[in-house]
Amino acid sequence: MTVPFGFVLVFLLFSLLFLGNTYRLWFKTDKYYEDIRTSLTRQPNIYPFREFWLRQMENKQRWVLWQKIFSVIGLFAVIGADILVVMAYLTGKY
């Protein structure tokens, strides 16, 4: 049984979403930070744990540092998963 092409396509599209956010974090940091902060303070609020996330963002430099550390880890994970999914599709195995 092979991996369906639709699954591969959706998987790669979600990877592009992650890569786009990673790009914004690394190269448009101030805008990215303000967009997230604005979305957390907008009313009506639909985000659970909003106060927790706003407290985490109080120290901008620390928040940016940790976001970049996690984005590097996530980058390796996403690229590795993309390679595995595409390999599984091309070889026809899970």
C-alpha cells in the first residue's frame, strides 16, 4: 500500500506554513512579534491560556531567543519529516 498523494500534498503545505512562520520570525522579527501580540490582545479573545502567553512575551528579547531556538529544532524536524514522507511516497511503502 502506498502513501496517498493527497496526504503528501497536505503534509508539504503544512510544512510550508511552518517555514513561512520561521522566515517571518528570523527575518521580520519585529513585525512577527507585534502580529502575535496583537492577535493575543484582540477582543473577543478565542485563545486559551492568553494571559500565560502574554506574560511570556513581556520580555521581548528572551521570547525571541527561545522562539528562535525552538524554530531551529522544528526546522530540522519538519525537513526530516518531509524527506521521510516523500521517500515513503516515492518507494510506495509506509
